[in-house]
Amino acid sequence: MLNIRLKQWTVLLLIASLVVMLPGCGNTQSKSEEENNLANQKQVEVIKLAGGDWGYPTPYGIYPRGPGSRKMALIFDSLVKTDTDSNLIPKLAIEWQASDDGLVYTLKLRPDVKWNDGEAFTAEDVVFSYNYQKTYPTVSAADFSKIASMEVADPQTVKITITEANAKFLTTLTGFMIIPKHVWETVTDPNNYQDAKAVVGTGPYKLTDYSKELGSYRYVINEYFWGSEPKVKELKFIPVSEEILAFEQGDVDRISITPDVLDRFENNDEYEVMQYVTTWAYRLYFNMNTQPEFANVTFRQALAYAINRQDLVDKIERGAAVPGNPGVLHPTNKLYNKDVEQYPYDTKKAEELLDSIGFKDTDGDKIRENASGEKLSFMLLADEGSARLADLIKQDLSLVGIEINVQTTDTKSRDARFAAGDFEMVINGSGGGEDLSEITNIKKSAKATSTTAQVIGYNNPEVDRLYTAQLNATDPAEQLKLSGELQSIVAQELPKLTLYYTNTIAVHRPKVYDGWSKNTYHDDDRENFVAD
């Protein structure tokens, strides 16, 4: 029996296709301070969190994963964002109106906003950011493909003309980070621009110190911030070798823990535990470009039957996770199709499928051969955090005659090799697992040189069509139908296999700070410190 205040909330990290466009003017708040634990939280001097180098926190300097984006978002703002209920809400833009034909959007900007160097923010900065980022795409570049033009209507108004009517157009701007014209207009190498002026933004914090070598950051309140005053005056991200020990010694103020160490905190009123169900997932990808066996859908289906996803959850996460859905979406997603093929663990079925495509063990060494007589032996790439997961997959596949050699590396090297297609099989984990766009051949970013689908060698025009159609659908019933069809194809063809979705357990000391959000498990998310 837990003797602490134990809270459990579901985090529904919804993909862009779930976002419902607000008609007319946008003036809704994402959540009240009461919902975000911030209303009764007194302002504290400093919060310390575990560090790690995620790049210089500008739209051009960050490392392309969540921690980098969140550290950048402490400083920079977009025009709009979406909340956990999929509503489009204001940030630097406070009102918007579409023309009758849906081709022109007029956005009114928040008045009296200043950059953290004291300069005024105007429509000139927005239009400059658009033109500059078309020339120099940011790390997580916004999709400008549907924009015909962006103009200054007046100092507080921007007019955007798009190429075709789309009721959800403004959701494509949630990743469009606005940068100051007076800083960036002379910069011709933004990826390497790390001057102090590079971190001039409109967000709640400003950067005072950064060490790439130590992976440390220090932020203080931006006195010009347009929103409510942050509840933490100073944020420090510091180097930590052992997070649990650092937390117990008071060196850091919040950490994530695994179920096996929960008992260290569950009987002590000093601590509070927050549990989150998340869509962060481990997924298995197959390189169909270099390995012809993976191009055979029956072979991929056999692998799905052979991998015991529930066993992975039990052995690695001690049951505190959700087995992966071959249709990709988490069971809590409102578009989830429960009727897709689930491939329950069945080695007999896996062996039957392998036999049916001629992959048999002809020499009695317990490793099957393909039609050319070559052994079914593959290299599985993993980072250190998924090494044990890779070993269990190796054991499962050995039972049906497939040899796996595990190669581990650090996360950044794994990411680079994945992007370059330098793998045979790879385990990748991230919070973007519900984004079905990555198995389409539709580029999400102007910066992208290829899509994930191209990297793995998967191309299905019907998947591309259904993805686009459900993304643009405004009728919820139609969107549900289209998404269900899309998930059925993905589950049948298995361009990637979701292994499991993790749950996250976080622990903190309420007497130090109790403003941690119910909506995100990320310690460095600005939602933990300020209600915009």
C-alpha cells in the first residue's frame, strides 16, 4: 500500500491530425493554472534538473529530439499552439480570421510584446522569420508548402495566403518559431550562429550560461515576457552521473524512475510520485532497401508473431507499459482502430509463415536459409537504453530460426545511422510514434532530405492518400473512418512494428516545488513553470 500521495494521469500526446481548427477568432486558454498545479505554487528561486547536451537552444542549434526542442521553447514562441484537448490556442497571435474562400488568413498579433533584449516585436519579425526560414530551414522546420505568400498588413497584423483551402492550416504553424529580424537579418550561417544575441526570444526565460562539454544550461526569467510570471526564477540543468543518488542528495529536484526502485520513495511523505501513461514508444524498423527479406510482407508478419511484446513489457518494464499496437496508435488515442491485426505471440504461426515463403533450415543448424541458401542472419542496431530489449528480440527470433547480432551505440550515433539508412534492423524510441506520417512519402519538413519511409524502403500510395485525407478531414466521423482504414493497412503491411509504449514515473519533493504539470512527464517542459 502506497503511503505517499500517488497521482496518475493519462498523457494523450495527440498527433496533428487530431487537431480541430477553431473557427473565427482564437481567444481560448489552453488550461487554467488550477489544472496545471501552478495556481497555488509560490514562486521559488531555483529548480535544478539533470543536464545533458541537446545543442544551443535556438531553432537552428538544437539537437533534433524532444529535449532540444523543449529547451529552445523556454526562449522562443510560435504564433499558435495546440493544447492536450487538440484545441488551437493563441501565443504570439491572439486572433485569426479566414476569408470566405478559405485562402487568406489574417492574424492579429499580441500587443506590446518585446524581445528579451527590450526591442519591440512586430509583424515584420513574423514575415522575416517566414522568408528567412524558407531560405534557411530550421532543425524542425515548419511546413510552408501550402503558403503562397505572407505579408505585413500593419505592425500588429499578418496576412497569409495559402494555395488551397484547408480548415486546419493554422495547425501547420505550431512549429513555426518566430525569430527577431534585428538579430538574424545579417546572419548567413544560422546553424553555427551561437552568439549571445542568437537566444533573443519572446518566451518566459532567457539563457545566461551554456556548456556543450558539461551539458549544462542556466535560464533566468525574461523580465519582458508577455505572459504570466514564471513560478521559478532560475532553471539549472546540471551534469549528473547517477540521477537517483543526485535526487536523494538534493542535487536535482525531479527525476524519472523505473518501477523496480519505486519502493525507495513510496513510504516517505517527503516525496510525491506522479505516474503518466504516454505514447512514447520503442519501435522496430526494417531496412527493405538493403535486405530483400524485409521487403516480403509475409516475412515481416512472421517477425511480428515471433516477438513476444507482452514479455518485453513484463521483463523490461515490470509490467508498467502497454504492448505495442501494429496499427501504431496507442489504445487511448481517439482514432485508435481496435480491429486491426494484433499478431499475438505465436511461434508456430511464425514458423508456418516462414515455411510458406521457402525460408527453411536445410542443414539442421537451427538457422533458416533464404531461397538463395543464405542464412537468415541480421544485424540489429540499438542504443544503450534499448540494448536489453534487443537481446530479448534476439532470443525470440532465434526460436523460429532467425539469427540476430546486436550492435549497440550511443543515441546520437544510432539516430545518425538510422537517418542515413545505415542499418539492417534498428530499434528507435521517441514520443513521435503516433505520427503515421513517417510511413508516408510526404516530407514533414523543408529540412528533410528524405522521409523515414524512404529510408526504410516503404512506399504505398494508398497510405499517402489516406494519411493526407484523414489529416485534412473536418468531420470527426470521416476522420475516424479514414484513420481506421490507414491503420488497417499499416498493421497488415508492418513497415514498422511498435514494440511497446512506456509509462513514466516521476518523483519530486512537494516542499521544494509542486508545480509539475499533469499533462507532460517532461521535466524541462515550460508548462511546468509558467501558464502562458
